[in-house]
Amino acid sequence: MKYKLIAMDMDGTLLNSQKQVTEYTKEVLRKAADRGVKLVVCTGRIFTSAKSYARIIGTKAPIIASNGAYIREKDREEVIYEKYINKEKLLKIIRLSREWGFYPHIYTTDTIYSEKLIHSSLNYSKWNETVPEEEKINIKIVDNLEDIVNEKGEAFLKVVVMAQDDEIERLQQLKNYIRENVDVAVFSSYMNNFEVMDKEVSKGRALEILAGYYNLSKDEIICFGDNENDKTMFEFAGFPVAMGNAEEELKKIAAYVTVSNDEDGVAKAIEKIVLRD
């Protein structure tokens, strides 16, 4: 069998619009796992959230979280890779976000800090109402993010900045400003957000690290994605698959374009490409 590892983005890819994995997709993933294929969740989400979905699909493989800043074994506390953002750069991103009228969220391996329950923190707060205690996300609403950064130092994996629909143009302007003026990695998973990590962090780099961990060549790896933050993963994997709902730029560099996340695009591509023999 050619492919030994399948790396999957979550939102807009593995998950449908209701943030669910269908029974059909679960069954196809089980068939791949039964053949010895490693199923790797590769997401911008915090580790705890990613682990919940990894449990749902039944994978035991390590998880790539926070856009590649954190790789950890799913079922034990073994960290394979972690890369934290520089403290001074983090403080600058926080200041710039506030000056441009946004509430940034900063992430450790297990906690989200914000000055207001909005966007990411609000979404995860709703998530906490539906999951078991061990899968809940730590959310801390604080008076001043700078105080938290100065207290904890370089303990943060990423910054997330999100916008309302009428703020998206201004958000994109800030995103471009940060890219041009701060030496960091900046990616979006959707038009209403961007995430900032250390300049060495990307999903592609994380996938390369995991390939080395398992002694796999890139030709033995297939990946799935839908947006800008998946591009580096596409550039590394031997067979990148874009969702039918993916950004056009991603489709252009894909080896194959499947149907959308609401049509079980991941499962149908795995059946066609991985389970065909």
C-alpha cells in the first residue's frame, strides 16, 4: 500500500458544516486504519478540542494542533514538538490588534486567554456545554493580556484575531500589516480570522516533523485541506487533496479535488485513492 499517513484539516474539511463527522466518514476512516494507515488530525484548533475529534474518529496517532505549533501523542502526555511565539513579538501583536479595534486571543497548550468573551472564547465556551469534563477548554477572561504574557513569558503558541462581517476588510489590512512588519507566520483558516505563530511554524513543517518521527517519505503521505493555513501542508505531502469547498488557490496546487465537506469529500477521496486496491 502506497499511502501510510493521512493528514486531515478539521473545519471545512473533515467536519461538515454542522461540525460533525458523519458515520459514513467514520467507517471509511476505520477501514483505512485497519489497513495500518495513520490518521492524523492537523488543525489550527487547540489540542484539547482536536483530541476530542481524534477520539470520535478512533485514531491513536499524534495530533498536530495550533497550526503546527504543537504536536503531541493523543493518548499520553508525550510532546513531539512545540514552538512558542517570542514574547516581544506577542506583545506587539496584542498591541496592534487592540489599536486596530480587535480583541486578540492568546493560546497556551491548554488555555485560551482574552479580554472579552467573544469569537473564539465564546465559541469554545459553547463547546464546553456539550462535551465531557476532560474535553472542556480552559478559558480565562482577563483584564489585561500584557500582564498575563509578562507573568507567563514565552508560554504561548499562537494569537488568534477574528472579526465581525463588517470588520473583515479592516482585519485583512491588519493581517497584511503584520505580515509586512513583524517577523512571524500569519495564516487564515477563514476570511474572518487570522492566526499568528512563530515564523518557523506551519502545518507543512509539522507534517515534515511527523514524517521524520515515523520515518516516512512525503510520497507516503496524503493530506486534505480547504484554506490558506493548509497550503504548506499541500506543498509537503506527496498527494494533497483539496475539498470541493476549498479556496481556489489551494485547488490549483492540489493533486486531486474531491467533493465538499458536506458531501463526505474526505471519505470519498480515501475510498478512491487509498482503499482502491
